[in-house]
Amino acid sequence: MDYEAFVYLWTNTVNNKKYIGYHTGSEYDGYDTSATSEEMNEAFAKGELKREIVAYGTTQDMIALERKMLLEVDARNNSEYYNKSNGGGKDLKGFIKPSLDTLQEQILNKSFNIQSIEKDSVAAYDKFQVRFNEIDSKHLKNIKEKIDDLNGDTSEFEPVNVLEDYNGKGLHLILDGNHRITATMMSKRAKYIPVQYIPKSAYKVYTTLELEALANRLNPLPDKPALSVNKDDAIKFILKRNEEGLEINSEQNIQELLSWGFTKKAATGVITTAQTQIENSIAIPSGAVWINWKDKRKKQLESIVEQYRDKDTIAIHASSGGFRLDRLLETSADFPKKMKAVVVMYHPTPAAEKKWFREYLPKHEKTIKARISMRINFIYLETIDYNAGLQDSLNVVE
């Protein structure tokens, strides 16, 4: 089994008292625990403790699982546990508290104070905007028309959720519902907006990142006008989490996206796209640009290809992200006496370059060696212009 770390549970076989912990390394490396409880050490000495491995995975995921398990039982204040803390600390990255599920459920169940507020007042609140695209015009038009059909009555709409006193007394922050607010403002018939005020006591323990996750979770509200989160929103959130230190491909990210309503396939697509963006940004040094051969240097590209053509050799150019061996063979059929081919290869992105050498090239070389008598060489163009300057910044891979 391939893993970085594991979460373990020690249980006292006499009184059933427990200790939850995690360890980076093998379960067979001799590590037992980092606990400092004298009571637990006494139980060790008496042979009363039995260890169980709860889960295996990456270090970050195991730290997060330990934290989640400790919080669920409040181990620090629970007499049934030896733990003196509820985990966490500097090694915990991008963690979302499991109690956020409870707050989400309370909001969806409309457990907090809901009032009908004049639309101008609500529109003046600060906005917690998490969407990649701030306003969707089609969705906005749809809500406005629904409001007009109801003669301005918004009482049956899902309430706009507001963090009460977020920026000070009376300075509320809109958590979600920006489209409903804007549509209501556009409607001449509507005067009021239903608002659910979430008290500071309910949300103050959460970080900005956690509140952003909550806002995205709340978007797909059932049966009422609301705009579901899209892929761009999700990528933006995953990248923010990565900035806090959480690995892009962490299982925590998959689980969070599932809670937003993504399918497993769609969530995996978000993770892949976010990872590609990270790879692209890392590959290009500050002040440099990734060379766009196809659009910005096409004449130069054609000139380079022409240099390789002779009586024995055909030459083409191709992108590492779209090269097809069968198309090269189709081209070669027009020159049956030429037994050499040169493919001048350019890489459209750093991620494409990495995938070419890691995945595509080995497959092509294997096929060429086993099945093709023509000699084929791949020539690689430069990828980075270190002296382009700001004037060429539009060529930077985003």
C-alpha cells in the first residue's frame, strides 16, 4: 500500500478511553504516539492500550481527518479522550471545519431570523462575491421576469442570506443572493426582499475561506430561482486553498466539490484544470513569456520547417498537445520516395510539454520502432522568451 501517513486510534481495553493521532511514515516504523498524558503513559505501562489504524493517505489529508475526528467529539474537553488538544496547528492547510455542515443545514432550514426588507437597504449591504463571473445576464432576466409575473411579490423566494454585523454594528455582508437582489432592483413592481440574518455568534468561528465554501454550497438552492456554481468558481476556490498550502489533488478538495453538487467526474475535471494552471504559472519565470508559435511566430515557424525539407525528407510542424502520428503518415504517402520525416514540435503550454514527454512521446516512439520503417525525428522549438518584456504580456499562458 502506497501512503504518506495514517490516522490511528489508541483504545484503553479496560475503561475504553481513547486517543486519536496521526503519523507521517509507515505503521511499522516503530512510532506509537506523541501523546504527553501521564494517565495514558501509565496505561501503556500496564499493557492496556490497543492501536487501530483508521485511515491511510497523504499527510495533509490525515492531519485534516485527525482534526475532524477530534472536533466531532471535542476531545480536548472530553473526559473519554486522552487528547489535550483538538489537533490543527501550523501543519493544517486549508481545513474546513465539519461544523460548517451544521451551519449550512441551519441556513437551508431557515433557522435564523428572516425579515422582509426594503430592496434599497439590502442592495446597499456589502457583498461577499465568490463567483468567477459576477452577473449572469440570462439568469438575471429569468428572475426579473418571475418577479414581474408575481406582481413584485418575492415572499416565496429563497431569502438572501446575510452575515449580520460582519463589518461592524449594522454593517451586514451578503453571503449569497446577489442575482436575486439585482433582479429585484430591476423590477419596478418589487419593493421588498426576504433576508435571513445569520448572527455573528453562528459564523464568527469560521475563516474567510470557509465562508467562501459556505457561499458556494448555498448557491444550488432547490426549487427557487438561484444560479448554481460553475467550473470557474470551483477552480478559483481550489487555487485559493492551494495558496494556503493544501495540495490541489487532496481528497479534501474532491469532497468539498461534491458538497457543492459536482459529480465525481466533474470534480476531477476541476482538480485537473487547477493543477494545469499551477503547472503553467510555475513554469514561466517572472517577466518572461511562453512563446506562442502558432499565432505570434507563424512565419518564423514555417521558415524553420522549410529548412528541414530536402529530397529525402518531409517536414511538418505540430503542437505537442495535438500531434497525430496517423496524419504524419497520411502526409508521407504523398512523397513515397522520401523515407525520412522531421516533426518540428512546439508546446502550447507548460502542461502540454510535460504531458508530451511523460505520456505521448513514449507511446509514439514505441509504435514507430515496432511498425514504421520511415525514420522520424522530433525537433523541439524554444518555449520561453526571457527578454520579451511587458509589451508581449498577452502571450503569457494563463
